[in-house]
Amino acid sequence: MPKKERYGIGELLKTIDLKRPTYYDERKRIINKNDKYADAKVVIKKIAEKGKWRGSYTYGYRRIMPLLEKAGITWLKPLYVA
């Protein structure tokens, strides 16, 4: 799209009735978001790769959780236990 046909940020914010500082604060918050589960995701991915068979992941929650606990990640608890 040519630059002349693009809308400016001011016009867009006016259309959705959002203040400019609010937009930039939210934008900054989203960009700087830290993933507190990043370490756990790496360990889960490694465990899941071990259980891969014929291109499919075969390890589910019940196999992964005890292995996570052995790896020292015990802060992941189920929300509901039947």
C-alpha cells in the first residue's frame, strides 16, 4: 500500500477512541512481556521429544508431570484432580 493511502496512528486511535499514551503504554507492556514459564517449556519440549514415535508426540500429561518433578520443576500443579 502506498504511503499516501496509509492511516496515521493518530487517526486510528481517534477512530477507536483510545488515548495516545494508553496505546504506547500497552504496546510497551506487550513487547517487554517476560514468559515466566520459558524454562519449563524447554524441559517439557525435551521430554516430549523423547516420547516422539513416528512423528507424533506420544507423551501426555500423566507421563510428563512425573518427569518434570524429577527434573526439579514442581511448581506446575494440576488445577483439578479427579
